[in-house]
Amino acid sequence: MQEKKKIRAVFKEELQNLLLSLNEIEPINNGERMCIVCSKVITLENIQLLIPRSGNSIEYVCDSPTCVEAYNRKKETKP
Ligand SMILES: [Zn+2]
């Protein structure tokens, strides 16, 4: 359990740096990014997946297990 927490913390720091480099920190802080599955507003606290798309757009999936599962299923059905 403790190990998991540690990994998550490191991940969060990397995530912030990544979002900074993508200029995505601001839109997220402004509540302008949403989960592509449930449309919940994405925050630094609930980002589970970040999917870079062509045209510099990025899709987000929140940390809800349902959303992660739905996204994975969607990915599988894609050509
Ligand atoms: Zn969601």
C-alpha cells in the first residue's frame, strides 16, 4: 500500500512536468479539460490517462475505474 502511494507521488510530479511542457497545466487548472468517457472535469488529482492525439489535442480519462475500463474497451475496438 505504501509502495503504491510512493509511485503515485512520483508519477504526479512527472505528470505535472509533462503537462507543463504541453501547455496543459493552465486549461486543467481552469477546469477546461474533461474526461472523454464521463465528461467529468479533469484536475491534477483525478487524471488517470493522458492520450496525445494528432493536431496537438490531448484526451484525458479520469481515475474512475469505469472510465479506464471503458476507454480500454474503446481502444480495443478501434481499427
Ligand atoms: Zn471519467
